[in-house]
Amino acid sequence: MSTISIFSLRGSAMGSRLRNATHAVRQHIALQRRYRQTLDELSNLRPHELSDLGIAHGDIHRVAWQSANGL
């Protein structure tokens, strides 16, 4: 009977895939956090403040998504 140690995954292809997947999940969570924060901030602005920024109320979600993605 063989024993598998989590430390043996360190140099393996499976360990690499696991690290890549973990990294991708963390990046997605960070992106969602930036989107939500930007969306909340824009949603709290008054209509004339949005207008001063050149943003229509209906564009808040798009602008927040673009901002979170660095577009």
C-alpha cells in the first residue's frame, strides 16, 4: 500500500494544475470584489453626479464591469 503526501504534488503536473486553478479562482474573486465595490460606489451617486462624470444611470453596470477589468 502506498501513501500519497500532499507534498509530493509540489513538482507534479497535477500540483501545477491545482495551483493554476487556485490562482484563477482567487483572481475571479478579486475581480468580482472590484466590480461590486465600483458598482456600489456608482449606485450611491446622485443623478447629477453621474451626469457630471458622463455616466447614464443605465450604464452603471457596464462602467463598473469595465473598470473592474481594467478596460
